[in-house]
Amino acid sequence: MTTPNQPTPTPGEATPRPNPSAMANRAPKPGPRPGARPGSADQQQTTPSPVPKPAAGAGAVKSDPSKFGRIDEAGTVFLTRGGEEREIGSWQAGTPEEGLAHYGQRFDDLVTEVELFESRLKAHPEDAASLRTNAQALKDSLAETAAIGDFDALEARLDAVIAETAEAGERAKEAKAARRAEAIARKETLAAEAEDLAENSTDWKVAGDRIRDILEEWRTIRGIDRKTDDALWKRYSRARDSFNRRRGSHFAELDRGRAAAKKAKEELVTRAEALKDSTEWNETARAFRDLMKEWKAAGRAPREVDDKLWEQFRAAQDHFFDARNAVNAERDKEFVANAEAKDSLLAEYDPLIDPSKGLDAAKAKLRELQDKWEEIGFVPRGQVREYEDKIAKIEKRVSDAEDSRWRKSDPAAQDKVNQFQARADEFAAQADAAEAKGNAKKATELREQAKQWQEFADVAAKAASDR
């Protein structure tokens, strides 16, 4: 008698080679079955039941089919289970021993499948539902399977797998919930940090970089339900927008300050030009000194405008002093003593005016020198430039020190950096919005623009730091 779907070998036919995947009379099973993937029976050798499972690293041990079945002289194959024999097929292709080995190999293949279920359940408890379905399908098919081995032990192992799937499924749910809680906590922390930066930080460059880094870290966090994730994203997005608005307001205020300085210096130029033709030499010279003080107190206009206004202001000042020097050229002989007095004054104040020992003290001494210098009066016409150069050298020493200190905190250079950075952040935000709407092409274009503006900002920042 032959088992359904199992052809009967004819006398003299070669013994069929055991096929690990050929399970005759197996009822179809719902759902996916373990197949040829890493860890499957097709890719590794496993230790079959019912003999004790060997320790890790030991070789595979096959079952002994002679303990659980037989093949009679007519070639009829019997399985013994529960003390009763059941005919399961016919063997005509070789000796009874070869037939037992063939049907024993079929049973070992079943053991391999069960071991796969067990190992898969340990490694991937999240697959518990599908593993339960497959294990139950294999169990249901045992009664129709043509194989010889300890089916009672095999069925007990399947029952254990089926029972374990419920607990494993719960463990998987708990692990998933823990991962979700951790992801939520991370995003809540990032959102809170962004909110704090948006409300309190005035270090615009550092805070802007951190808000952008938060976004990069945010994108790596997964496993949160959409509703919670959307709520957290709204917190971060609002914080980022608030920071950008506050930063924009700050630099807008700087722009207004530069505009006020421009207006004030334009008025100073007008007043200087109104004085340049005056012949009230001493009074007008003092007026020009006062104008210079106002000029320095006015602050910086935009660089290109500031330089142009300074040229106009200085031109008016030079015009006046050149005229005064021309008128006084005739009195040169009377002013020889003045030259000597100024030489003494320079000898006294030159060592005292040292910005390296204190800029404010040097400026104070310079003012004293300038006042006394003016009180002495003119030197001979041919020596005017000489003495102007002498005091100008000391003035330049102080002004260079003052300019050096100003350049180290040049708001115009920093403003340029921040403007570039703001543009880079703006394009990055637009790219995020496009990506959120599913417009990948637009997002890519915007990111390229953000990258270009970021490069501008980095170059400007380096230039400012090298001043």
C-alpha cells in the first residue's frame, strides 16, 4: 500500500535520497512557513528530536527510527505511536534498513522545523502570532505525515511552542511599548530644549546651530504613534519659529541703530562743511574737535556709507585747517618759540600715551596733549606738517588701538554672518516643510540652497573671527 501523494518505488529502483523539504501527505498550512533564510533548516545543521538536544557546538544527532516503526517483508511501512501500529506507506526501493533511514530522515526534518520555531520565538518574539499559526498547522498535519520517529515528544514540543507564543507576544508588546516611551521621552526632551533656547538664548549663532542639530537628532527617532509625534513636532516647530522671529527682531534693531548713526553722521558732515570757510581759527578748531567727539559717539553706519561720510567730514576739516595755516604762514617767525614748546610737550606726553598700558588712560592723556597743543598756538608754516605728523603719530597710536578693539566686536561683520545663517535656516525649514508634504524634489532643491547659504555663513564667520 502506498501513502497518498507518495509514489511506490519499483523493485530494483535506487533508494530515494532523503529530501529535507519533501514532507509527504502534509496538509497545507495557513500563513508563511520557515523557509530558506538565515537560521533555517536549508542553511544550517540542527540537532533533531527525540534524543537530547546537544550542547552548543556539538554535532547533529539523528533519531533512531527502529524504535518507533518497522517495514515488513512485503515493504509495508508501520509507525508505532501510543502502543499502536499504523500503516503509513510502502517501501520497495531498497532494504528495510534503508527504508527506515528514509522515513527517519523525514521525521528529523520535522524536528528541524520545530527547532526553527523555538529559536525564532526566542530571537523574534514579535513574530509570535505567525509562529503560533505555523506551529499549529504543523501539529495538525502530524497525523497524516509519512515519517517514523517519536511523534509524542515532537507534539509535546509543538504544544510548548504554541503555549509560549502567548507569553512571547506579551513580552514583545511590552518591549515595543518601552521603546515607544523612550522615543517619546527623547523627543519631549528635545522639544523642551528648543523651547528654552527660543525663549531665553541670545547667543544667536550657538543657539541657531543647536536648534538645527536638534532637528537632525529628531529625524533619527522612530516608533511613535502619529498623533503623539505630530503634537511633539508642533512644539519643536513653534519653538524654532519663535527663535527665528526673536533673532530677526534683534538684528532688525541693529539695522535701525546703523540707520540712526548714518543720519547723525550726515548731519555732522553738513555742520563741518558749514564751518570749513570760517576765519575764527581758535573757536572753529574747538568746534571741529567737538564735532569729532560727536562723530565717535554716533556709532557705526553701514561700512561703505560710513567710509564715504568720513571722507567728506575729514575733507571739510582739512579745508578749514589748511586755510588757517595759509593765513598764519606770514607769522612763522613769531611762532618759532611755539615749535619749541610743542617739542617739549611731545617729549613729556609721548611716553605717557601708551594704549598697551590702558586705552582709556592713553585717550585721556591724548586729550590733555591735544588741549595744550592747541593752547600753544601755531608753529612756523614750514613746520606745520612736521608737527601735525608728530601729534598725528600719537593720535594714530590711540586710534589704532581703539579701532582694533572695535574690530574685535564689529557688529556689522557679525550681522552679515547672522543674515547668511538666517537664510540657511529659512531654506532648511522650507525643505522640511516640503519633505513633510511629500514633495521630495522641492525638498532637495531647497536643501541645496540651504547648503549654499550655510557655506556663505561659515566663510563670513571665519572672516569675522580672523579680524
